[in-house]
Amino acid sequence: MLTESEIKELEALCKENRKNILKMVYNAQSGHIGGAMSSVELLTVLYHKCMKTCPKWTKDKDFSNRDRFVLSKGHASSILYSVLAQLGFFPKEDLMSFRILGSKLQGHPLPICCGIDVATGSLGQGLSIACGMAMGLRLDKNPANVFCLMGDGELQEGSVWEAFMHGAHENLGNLVAIIDRNRLQIDGCTENVKTLDNLAGKIKAFNWDVIEIDGHNIPEIYETIEKAKQNDKPTAIIANTVKGKGVSFMENNAGWHGKAPNKEDFERAIAEFE
């Protein structure tokens, strides 16, 4: 259980991450704000409190035993970069090179950036990659876990359900899928594009443990991930979130899926965090 001081510290980190996302996308005039904002609490808690992380320059044993992370919704890379910078994987000043030609912080994550295990961005593939990682770790008798953050829109891809089937067939207890259920994708509401509900029931039918949570509730996120780490079968966490969370005029607005703010919008948004 998190202490009150730990919760306050995580809240401050979340606020910093949201400001970083806005600054990065505004500076590049390119990027995906909505789905990055909805994932803030999920990745902040996961990386700061639940995952074993280790940069490449530390001891080999620590590096090989680190937990793995796959950002299946690769377009939300700004939140991942911001969290990695908080943990010292690279200087925070580098965040302003986001999406700039030649930068290690590309629009979709690449292993050229410290802390990134796999290139992602082609939606629907991340869970399959995570299954392969989890199988490899088990073959090596490595105790590390694999976490995969997915968007709900990409669950409309058939390959995702093949991965759900495979993860259960292999009984991958070291695999945790976290679904950012903000109910919006680039074309609008997920339920209008191709309905996903009853999502929990569908995943349970593939023989996964499924836990549904408030994806912005820090203690609930922490306790759920810690529980999932102890499971002996794969776990899917359905995190109900708000797209664009934290900026009033971006919340629940599909128009902010992949649009950079102009100067006026940026100043309005940043002011909400002051």
C-alpha cells in the first residue's frame, strides 16, 4: 500500500509529465496529446513504483533481470519519454528534441533511445511482441515480468486476439497487458467505429484474469499491478481513462488525438497546471 507522501509524490510527477507532454508536442508541432495524457497515471505508477528498471550502463546482471515494457500504442511516446527522463535514463533537456530529425526521441519509440526495448507504433502488434518476450524470459528462467500498454482502438486488430489466445495457451503468468480504455480513437468513439464491449467478458473468454480499474486512481493502479505480478496466469488490466486528461478543453475530445496545440491553446493548457 502506498503512503500518503508517496501518493503526493506521484501526483506531482504526473503533473510534471502532463506539462512535459504539452511542451514536447507544442515544440515539435507534431505528436499525440490525447492518448498520452490518458496514460499518465498508468505509466508514472508503473515505472516509479512497480517495475524493476535498469539503464544499459549499469551492471549486466541487473540489466538482464529488469522488467520489460512494450508501448503497443507507440504514438503515445511522449509520456514514455517523460517518465524515462524522470528516472534518469537521459537528461530532461533532451525532451525538447522530441520528433526532431536526428533525435533519439522519435515520434514512435525506437531502441536507439535508452530505456526502449522494442520499436512500436504499428498498432495491434505489441501484445504479440510481449508474449514472445515473456516466453523467452521463462525459457531463460528469468524472474522478470513483461508489461504491455495497449490502446483500446487497437483492440479492433485481429492480431491482438491471437496474442490473447497465445498468452493463455502458454500460461504466461509473467505477462501483464494494460489497456488504456479511453473509448476514443482517431476516427471517434471506439464503440461507433467497431464496438469492443463487453470487453472484460471477451478477454476472460480467452482465459485471462481481468481486472477493471479507474486508470487515474494512483493507489488503485499500484495495488492492481502489484496483484497482477503475483498471478500464475496472464493478466489484463482494463484501465478506464479520459482522453486528454488534465486539460479541460482536450478531455474526451477525439480531435486532440494527434493534433499539436497552437500558441493560444498551449498557453491555455499550461495555465491549467499553474
